[in-house]
Amino acid sequence: MFDSDHNSIFQSDLCQRLVVHSILLTFLVILLCTSLYPSSAFIVGLLSSACAALGTYEMGAMVRIKFPFSFTRYSALGSAIFIALTCLTARCKMYFPEHIDLLPWFFLFFWTIRLVFKSRHYKLGPIGSTGLALFCMLYVSLPIRLFLHILYGFVHTDTPFVGIWWAIFLIATTKSSDIFGYFFGKAFGKKRIAPVISPNKTVVGFIAGCCGSILVSLLFYSHLPKAFADQIAVPRILVALGTVLGVSGFFGDIIESTFKRDAQIKNSSDLESIGGMLDVLDSLLLSTPIVYAILLITQNRTFLG
């Protein structure tokens, strides 16, 4: 009787997650493929800012459980503006002065100075409040900023769609690790890999997740467009990169689970079939800087990082 109820719950959760994530991924792929057009670029900036604001707010809400932190909304608004400026400068960099990409950092600097003075009369004081606010903002916003630079890092070249290809590769490999790890771990996983931090993570799930990201990276490698071949210095690196992204995605999830365990909550929010924005972004928060670094190293002549 228990096994029957457990299986029905799992199947219901499986169907719900498949439907929701399929819709989201379809919309995301369409949006990314058209992201070079002004109207789509505006939507990308709007959605990226919203993701940064929600993720920062959720992080601030977890901090507030442990500390008397009073700047959750302030941090979320700062993240939204920081990412909006990043999207503008990354997409339209060729139309602005040479060092326009410093604009978001100048904003963040003066936003932080304002916070120092605002927090003088709060319990945590300027040091505690500013430190926590910056961590909440940068933990979420910095990877999103790097993702936007990956997406628009080749707009000045003859093949501007290379950035879109890399962005889709990053999401596909990382999220395939999540999907394979979740379903195979639920179905076959018994030995837990981090029982204290994340009881649902199993050895089978971790291995399946890595295999899933390797499989997707192989598909990308085997269907690499000829027009992009010259823009990718070492095509075979894609397969190795798939393995790295599978592992980094797992540890990104573990890090967020550590925060949730410390705050004694199950999900970062109550969004149906998703959990929260941090639950969606967690695996990408570590994977994105890795892809960005690879592009800086291997594509330094064409990639505008």
C-alpha cells in the first residue's frame, strides 16, 4: 500500500515537473534564439533582472531567518538594476564608449555606499548589513551577468549567434544533469551522497547527472555547425566541458541546499513545481563562471568578456 502511494506521488510529481519544465525550456530556447533582435533583447534584460531580483530576495529571506537583516528588498532592487545595466551594456557595447561595461560596477559601488549610510541605525550595523547585502546580490547576480556576457559576447563578429549557441549549450548540459540526476536518483538511488545536507541526493543520481550532461555535450559536439567551427578553438573540449558542468551543477545544488539546511527550509520559495528561483538557478550559479572562463581562455581574440 505504501509503495503504491509512493509510486503514484512520484509519477504525479514527474508529470508535473515535465510539463512545467518543458514549457519553460521551450520558451527560453525561443527567446535565446531571437535574443539579438531589439524586442527580444529587451525581454531578455527584463527577465534576467526579474530572476536576479527574485533570487536575491530569496537569499535575503534565508539570511533574515538567521540574522536581523533589514535590506532584503533593497538588495533585490539593486540586483535588478545591476543586471539591467549589464544587459544594456553587453548587448549594445559596440554603440557605446570603450569602457561602458564598467557602468554596472559603478552603480554597484555607489549603491553600496548608500547602503552603508542607510544601515547605521540598524542592529547589524554597516559592516554586517553591507556584507550580507553584497553577498546576496553577487551570489545570484554575478553568474547572471556572466551569462549575459556569454550570450552577447560575439555580437561584434560575423557570427554573432555563437554566443546564443554557447548559452544554450550551457543551459542544456547543466539542466540535463539536474533532470537525469533527479529522475534516476528517485527511481534507483539508495545510497545517499550527502545525507546531512541534502538527503535526496544519491550516488546513482550524481552519476546519472554526469552521464546526462556528457550525453548532451556529445550531441552538441556531433551537431556543431560548420559556421561556428572557427569560433571554437578546440571542439573536443565540449565533451570534457560537459563532464565538468555536470559536476559543477551538482555542487551548485549542494551549496544552495547547505544554505537551505542552515535556514531550516525545504525550498527557497513556494513556486509550484519549481520550488523557488534559487532552486532553478542553483546548478547554473557554478557552471556559468566555468563556461565564461573557458571562453576567455580559448576565444580571447573574438569573445568580448
